[in-house]
Amino acid sequence: MPNKKQLTAIRDFIITAEKSIKSAKKLLKDVLEDNNLTLDTNIQLDTKWLNAYSSDDSKIIEWVFTWEEMLWADGNKYPVPANYSSKSKLVQWDKLKVTITPNGKMLYKQIAPINRSFITGLVVKEKEKFQVVAEWKTYDLLTAAVTHFKASIWDTVTVIIPEWKEATFAAIDLVVPSEQ
């Protein structure tokens, strides 16, 4: 069982690491600007494999989950209900469909989940944005997921990321109980 000194040291190491990452990001930004370069950090998704069709009186549109948005077959991005994303543990690159009924109700269904990896990390907060630091990388978290799973800063969580694709977002799978 770790003692208070060990926990304080671990927290201090994490704070120092976060400051180093912040400094490295600023330095990278300055170098890129000084040399008129850009670093494209947006994940580009291809929509050619998505479909839109009708069934009975309903409209069905396939989409891929990007994080806070869904990329539809028409190439446009639309917001995703955060509660749905959190509770369904959606992962970037999951393929879903939405059925829009004649009265406008939207019914969501996951049709092709991406292969997943489960990793463990610490919840942190940077500029009002929840993140998890896991395996030397920082992933964004949905605030709705942090609330839904009752996670707090410095909690250990197991998160879900795509197994074979780059991701900027992680879905919370569970909060690891702390040993009291």
C-alpha cells in the first residue's frame, strides 16, 4: 500500500511531466510558425464506405464516430449526444447508423465497432477539459463520461481506444476502485 509520501511524489512527477509536455507543445508551435510549417493533427476520415438509404418511411444514415461529432455519409459532421456516447462507450472510428423516423425521432445503433484496446491511466484536467494520461499519451475524455462514471481528477480509469488506429479521444470503461 503506497504511503502519503509516495503518492505525493507520484503526483509531483505527473505535474512536472504535464508542464514539460506543455512546454514542448509551445516550442513545437513556435518552431512551426518560425518556419511557416503546419502540422496537421486532425484525423481525416473517408466517407466513401458510408451509406444513406430509406427503409419504410424512415431515413437511415450511416456514420462514423469522430469524438464529439459524427461524420455522416454526406460528408458533413453533426453533434453526437454526449450521454449516448458515454454510456455506449463509443470509440473513435466506430461505425454506426441512425434511423430518423417520420416524426423526427433519432434511433442510434452501433453496426461495426472498431477493434478495441483497453489501457489504464490517470484522469487529469487541462484548461477545463478532462483528459486521461495513459501509456505516455494524453487522450481527451467527454465531460459527460467523467460525470456518468463519477470519475475525479487523479482517479485511475480503464479507457478504450482503437486497437490499430491513431486516436485523440478515449472512452471510459470503468473507474478503478482505489485501495483505502
